[in-house]
Amino acid sequence: MHKWWRSAAIYQLYVRSFADGNGDGTGDLPGARERLPYLAGLGVDAIWFNPWYPSPMSDAGYDISDYRGIEPVFGTLADADALIGEAHSLGIRIIVDVVPNHASDQHRWFTEALAAGPGSAARDRFWFRPGRGPGGDQPPNNWQSIFGGPAWTRVTEPDGSPGEWYLHLFAPQQPDFNWGNASVRAEFEDVLRFWFGRGVDGIRIDSGALLTKDPRLPDIATGQPPGPAHPYSDRDDVHDIYRSWRAIADEYPGRVLIGEIWLPDATRLARYVNPGELHTVFNFPYLSCPWDAAELRRVIDQTLALGAPATWVLSNHDVDRIVSRYGRADTAFSLDRRRYFHNFPGDVELGTRRARAAALLTMALPGSVYIYQGEELGLWEVQDIADELRQDPIWRRTNGADPGRDGSRVPLPWSGTEPPFGFSPTGAAHEPWLPQPKEWRDLTVEAETANAGSMLRLYQDALRIRRSAPALGDGPMSWLPAAPTVLAFDRMPATAVAGTSAVRCVANLSPTPITLPPHATMLLTSGPLTDGLLPPDTTAWLRV
Ligand code: NOJ
């Protein structure tokens, strides 16, 4: 079986903001289906869809009320089937998001649990506990929600009295499942089979390190690191779940499990990609890394040492868009520092130059690569969304201290010179669910297709070369001697194929132009050379 995930270019499609087929201002599956030829032309091998299931959208679809359906605003199961079939006929694989840590509070199991009352089997599928203190009016422990505020909400019992509390590591509308409960395990195994059986090629596992909890629900100590002693993050018992999921995936040839495992410690991360567990994990250390040669090299080496197929990710729907981030004085990213970053306006021109260089660097590395929709257009983080339009629960739960993630989720510009830029069909009854900056007129797919120097044309060229050069994608890599501010490496075909050659990648992160190393021909550069030299913040692909 061809191990496609080892080298695939995977496009992250955020359904709400990709393309609106019916004019209601929200992206949908018919809209995505219409644009599949665009993605085929871009040259991607797979699409990862953010959650497309029925959801009250308290957390943009990460609050699922039915794991086997399609959100009516997005379309129908028939639309999903048609989309999967059509993507396959274009040679594109489909990955769906599964959210096993928590459901929506509108999920049937949760409404049943509320109605069934304390001590019931229905409540055991979640984490219901009496409160502490007189009258039980204090949360059962000191855990905080990742979105801000306490991780517990108190319910009113069916008889109208103040009742138990339930756990939600994210928003109150996202109650956490109790993975110690056998019916929860059985349910998700069935959900996996449901989607694999419909022809889906991969599952992205949301919040993959958080599923299991210490059933004693102890208070957490400040700064307690994830690991076996942590009450809910990266506990050893989570691996048992992934071993059984892997056995299911293996029943369907070519299907993969991809973990969203946000852990700082590479040794702990490596355990998730042990044989018999997940195929790959998202590379958050790379995504968070500053635009700095030494730091990048350290993260690249650490990633390759994991001993599993590497993934390379520059951005996603949870983080600031790369063009904005790379244009700031501090180019690193971490979730807990987002609130500070937004205060830095950023230099979009500098950020764009660096994002172009980063794109070529990233696509030359050994492994698979993720492209978050709009990254290929060089869209920036929209920082001036009016407060009343913001939808991210992070914004609300931190009382606006953290701007949240809406700025990276603004609907894509496709064509034309003013909003909705072809996102919705002509004559659409509604405006896009978040406003698009008018300056995006120069960043539409249409405008960038016509502009040889655009980000889109760079991504198209890079993906075409990456796909056709046997040295790129999966395979060996070796560093070349270079100044500490320069990243230079060779990629060689894994097996010697007659007529194929190595590809040499050089990224100049220094403040001065550099001489290119020896090469036969130039394949692609992220920006023009100056007097034959590679300028700062520029990457070149060379044939040797
Ligand atoms: C990670 C997802 O990427 C994010 O968007 C979501 O809010 C949380 N998990 C909770 O599901």
C-alpha cells in the first residue's frame, strides 16, 4: 500500500469560510465541491475538513451534536458522499475531524444525562460531580477552562433544585466525555467505522492528549506539566484508546489517524506515533517556532528524531495568520501569548516575504505538509473585527482580553473587486459571516492567478515541483555546512532512480544577501535574486 500520508500536501478546509454555495453567507459543502478543481489545480493530495457535523456552533463546530451527520447549514450527508466521490475522482483524499474529548451540550446523550439526574448511567458518560462547600455551590475542583473561566458549570436538576456540576475543558457548551465509560469507547469506535466506511481516508483527532482524566478529579498544581501525574493531559491511559483505534483503521487499507497532540515535550509526543498507534501528529513545535534559523533547525532535527513520518504546519484555524506573525518583532507563537501579539501591528510586506520563504523551506522538508486555507493567498490576520461580530468563545470567556481566533477565519476572497469577493454567489441574500477587508481585492484567487509574482503562483509552482521531484516529499535529508543564520540542506530520492537528482534548499534568514551554494539549475525562489545573490528572508530550490 502506498503510504500517501508520508509525503502528502494536505489542504485544511475550514468549511464555514471556504465557499458559500447557497448565498447564506456561510461556507458549505456544495460550495466546497464546486471549488474542488481549484484545489486540484493547486496541487494538493488531500483535504482535511474541519468539523462538518450538526452543531449549535458554540465553538465553530467543535461542539458536535451528532457525529454521523452533516450540519444542515453546510449541507447533507448526500453532499458529503458526493464530495468524497468527486474528490477521489480528482485524486484528492479526504480527512475529517473527529472530536472525542467533548460533545455539544445539545448532544442526545447530554440532554439525556441532564434529565436522568445524579447517579444515573446517562450521567456517567460525562463528568458530573457534586460541588464543594456549603450547598455545593463551589466547583468540584480548581481546573480552569482552556477558553478561560472555570472548567465546571452547575446544572439545575429536573426537580428545579441547584444540582451537580459537569466538566468542560473548553466552553460550557462542550461537556467532556468520560472515557472510562465503556459506551463512550464503543460509540467512537463505531463513529470511526461510519466515516471510514463512507470512504474517508483519514481522521484528525481533536484535542488528542486530553481524553482521559484521573477519575479522582484532583486539584491541579500550578504549572503541573502534562504526563502520567497530570489529572487530564497526556496521561498514559490515553494510548490504550489509540491502540484500539489503530486496529480499526488498519481494517480499511490506506486509512490514517492524525493526532492533534499539543505537547511541548518531544519525548512524550513521540509515544503517540509508536507502532500500533497514530500514523502522524501535527507539528506544533514547528508551527510555534520563531523565524530564526537556529530555532528552526533545532525543531526540524527534533521532529525528524521522532521516528515517525514528519508533518510540517505553518498555520491553522487556531493561530494567527503567518503573514501577520512573521511581520512582528516577535515571530514566535504560543496560545497563551496570543493576547499580547495582537497589540503589535506587524509589517505585512516583511511578513509576506518571510511567509514566501517559509513556504519553500517547509515544502522542501521530508514529510507531509499542511496548508491552511488562505495561506496560499497570503491572507493576513484580520485584527480589526468589530467586537459585536466576534464569535470565538475565547473572546467572550476572557472578557475580550484574548481576541480569539476569528481573525484567521475570515471568508476567502475568490474573485471581483469588492466583498464578498465571490465567496457567496452573485445576489446572495446575506453578507459573509465575518467581514472581509476591502484590501483583499488584490489577494483574490482571480487576481493572484493573473499575477506571476503572487503567493498563489508560488504555492502552485512549489507544489507542482514537489510532486514531480522524487527527492522531495518523503525521504532522506542532509544538512549542508552554512552560516548559523542560513538553513541549507539536500534532499535525495529515497531510492536511486535513473535521471533523478537531488534538490538543494537554501533559506537565508540573515540580514544580508548570501552567495548560493553550487548547483546545476535554479528550480524556484521565493523572491528575486539581487546581483546573483540570495536576499534576506528568501529561499531557493536548486537542482544539483
Ligand atoms: C482544537 C481545535 O483545533 C479548536 O479549534 C477547538 O476549539 C478545540 N480543539 C476544542 O475542540
